[in-house]
Amino acid sequence: MGFFSSLFGRKKRQSADEWALQQLAEAGGDLSKPHKLEFQLRFPTKSAAEQAAPGVKTVGYEVVIAQDESEEWSLVATKSMIPDADALLSAHHELDAVAVAAGGRYEGWGMVAEDPNV
């Protein structure tokens, strides 16, 4: 394999978000429709989580703060959106910036289970 074929013959590595979206699609999820997504941010103290909350709300998320089993504080930011790789990357960047500014970190996202009877 030559130099150029090794450069241009490689596939782009799949991100964790892209992998999760693929799994959801394979499980039958309709990713063209909005879903309620939860984004996890972690903080060492309750006051740090509370400091971040207004910044998270400002960019359109609902916020719940609770202490978790590791004694850190979790800020769960919930938003209804169409889950695609670009939207998730954008959410990651905006939430990570807010978390880091308050001494916390972005942990990732998940989809809220929806009641099939509704």
C-alpha cells in the first residue's frame, strides 16, 4: 500500500455519538423526529452545579441537580431535539464550556425512554 492510498483509503473513525446513533437506528429508533435527550454534567460541589445551571438554561435546556452515589453533583440537562451527529457535537461543546467554567465536566448523553402507550 502506497503513501497516498494509506492516506486517502482510510475511513473516518466513527465518534462515540455516531456509534450511539447507529445503535439507536438499528434498534428501530426514528432519528428524523425529535427525541428527549439527557446530557450529564458532573461537579465536585452543589454550588458549582448551581453556578452552571443558569448558563445551561440560557441555551435551552431543562435542568435537574442531584447528588449521585459517588458524592459528586450531577446536573442533568434535558432538551427535545433531532439527534444527529452535528447537533450532538454542538451540544457537547456548549455544555462542556459551561461545565468547565464552573469547575465541572461534560460526561455524555442518553435518550429518555419514551412510553410506547402515549
